[in-house]
Amino acid sequence: MEFENLNEFYYNANDAASVRSYNPDTNTYDYDPQNLPDPGEEVGFRTVGVARIGIELRLPNGETKTVNPNDFITKMVVENPDHTVKTISGRLRTVCGSSRYQRFMPRYYNPRGPQLSNYILPQMLVIDSSEAHRSDLRYVPIFSILSVGEIQSAETAGVIVVGPGGQYAPLSDVIESADDGATIELLSGDYTTDLMIKKSINIIAKGIATIHGKIDIGVSNEGEGASDLNVKLSGLDLTERATVTIHKPTSLIIDNCVFYNLSSEDEEPSAIRVTGDNKCFVNISNNTFRSSDNRMAHAIVVEPYMTEDSTINNNRFERDVCSGHTICLFGLDRNGDVEVNKNYCEVSKNMLRVSFRGVVNGRIEVEGNSYEFTSSDTKYAGLVVVEPCGTETVDMNMLDISISDTINQSGNTQLVYLYSAAGDMRFTTATKPKIYVDGYFTDVPYIIEDDSITTG
């Protein structure tokens, strides 16, 4: 049986020669299934060599499972000799497939021999992604296999699967050693370590994966950021310290995540904060933000200049998510067209704050959003507030804001207003944006907190 990855595959038992021999002509290791280490001996793997022939599993319930070369299994339930049941989980791959048991096992357990078939029966499996990149070599006779979990296709090559617990490398270590742009799939469990990530990354939950530590991606303004930082977070549960900060991304996707009971020592914390003065495609959609007892100042803050087709859609913001505005947007690319659509905000303390910097040219669509309550002070009631970003905002006259199909259960008719606090630019007829409500141009209220600044 041939295995690949000559330079990265090694065996560290006392008698390595009894397990494999290196064939310099084929640049592979040859396994002898008749001469294997005792069960429980450790084998170390940097990258797991995989048989070049598939395996076929026939389970007691009559189900047949086939595993092609490079595929792996997320979980396997086996029966021990003493009839106890054990679950092996992680990244299970065939290290050695052998048909030697055919000599005494019932015929219906076995496909035709490897010389006649593309599939053979596994004799043992190896668990990858273990602590310190070590793996536990196990005999798994096929007649002891009771069930098999999900089989992930070889087409997902490059995907790194990680799980919680002592048998796995810490998530932070896996990310540190992963290539730029790697996809990491998290099995169900709790992940407590803070994550400092300085590369493009995709982190996707396979099950209920709960992050408890802070996530910091990219390089802050004090350092040089990656020239092309692409980030995707999908399906994660984020709680306790698990606020997400992304510095200067080129593209950002956060979808189907749940944020709840967050806390942070930051001065003005947010569940999601995107920093930078670069151009960025943003898609923050289908997420749920549950109560954090108003420990967050905002749920979402986006500073970069959002590019065409950026969206913040279909999110759910429940009561006590944050103490201030829910979504704060500070940058829009030239001629950008951004959607903030179909979000539900149980309490809108102005769900959306529009504070685009510079000379703003573009459009923001705010369609199909809903809320049940708003500020008790009707002066600040509504869904949208347009406020300059200090004096960094120069002119919003070429910005169109379209608000339509709002479901407002609060009873207050005010949906949108202009606002300038102390230190903000003052809107004039020549600098204020054009606002449309349900298709009609609308002259909205303008609140000025301090008259000491008259620029604009």
C-alpha cells in the first residue's frame, strides 16, 4: 500500500522498521498490514498519508458507505471486544486498508479483493488534528463498526477540520500554521482561546461551534495591513469575549452567526467592528444579535468605504443588544449602492446611523425593515439618523437615501431625521442628502445640539 508526503510523514515508535519501509524508487512508504504496531502506540503526522485506493464499509444495518482516496470521516462508532461502545471523532482517515480479514470473516462483509475492486476494507484509521500534531493509531476491524458520521469529499481539499478537546490542536495553533486564505471547519463544541489572525481566513461551523474568545483579524492601524484581506465567518455562536474586529479587509462576509451575552473592555465596544479607510465589500447577513445587557455600544460598526452591492440584510437585533445606534456606517465608495434591508430591530434607538465621510456620492437602500419600539424621547425616535462624522464629512448632497416598506409598531410616525452634535459639520441645503420615504422626496427634521460650529 503506498502513501504520499515523504518529507512530512514520520513514525516515532521504537521499532519504526516493523511498521513501514521507505521505497526510494517510488518516493513512498510501503505498509505491511501483517506487521503493525500494538494498538495504542502513537504515530506522529504532520500531514496524513492516505491510501490511493478507496474503502467500502458495510454496516450492521445493511447500509454501505464508500470513502474515496483523500476523503475523511467526521465520526465513527465502534464496538469494543468487551461489547462496550466507543465513539471516535475528529478527522478520520484510512492509514492502512487491508483485506487480510477476508480469510475468516463472513463473505457478506467483504467486497471482492483489492486486486479486483477499487475499494478495500479498512483495518484501521488514524485521527488527525490531534494535540501537538500527533495522532493515535487504532485498529478498527470492520465488523466492529456500528455507524459512520458524515463523509467529507476529497473535493474539499485544503479544508482544515478542527474540534474541541484535548485530542485536537488548539484552534489558534491551527490558524497560525494554516495557509493564507485557508478554510477551517469547526466541529461542535466550545472554543475559548482569543484569536489573533493576520491572514485571509474562512471559519465555518459544522454543527454548534461556540466561540468564547475575542476575534481580531488583520493588522491594526499601527501596523501595515495585508494588501488583500478576505474574511468569512459563517454559522458560529459568539459569546462572552467573542467580539469580532476586522482591520482593513478587502472583503468581509459574516452570515448565519449568533451573538449573545457579549462583554468587552474596549472603550466603545461593538459585536462587529470593521476598521480602516480602504475600500471593502461587506456582506453581514442572516445573523442574530441577542441580549448583551447593553454592554455593547453598537452591534455593527463599518468604517471602510463600502463598495458596490455591499449588504447588511436579514439580521435580527433583539432587545438590549446595545446601548446606542445598532448599525453605524462611516464609509461609502464613490457611486456605491448599499442595501440595509429586511432587518428586524426589536428596539430601534435609530437602528441605522449614516455618517459617511468625505464627499459622498452614491445610494443607500433601506427597505423592508421592522421595529417594535423606539426612543421614549420622540425627538430622537425612528429608524434612521443621518449624522456627519465630525468634520470628516464634507458633502452628502449626492447621496440618495431610500426608505421604504418599514414595519413600525411603535406608533411614532418619525422614521428619519438629520442630526449634528457638537463638533459635527452642519447640514445646509447644498450639503444635506436627498431622502425618499416610500418613493417620495421628504424634507425631514434636523436636530442641532450645539450652535458653536456653523461650517458646512
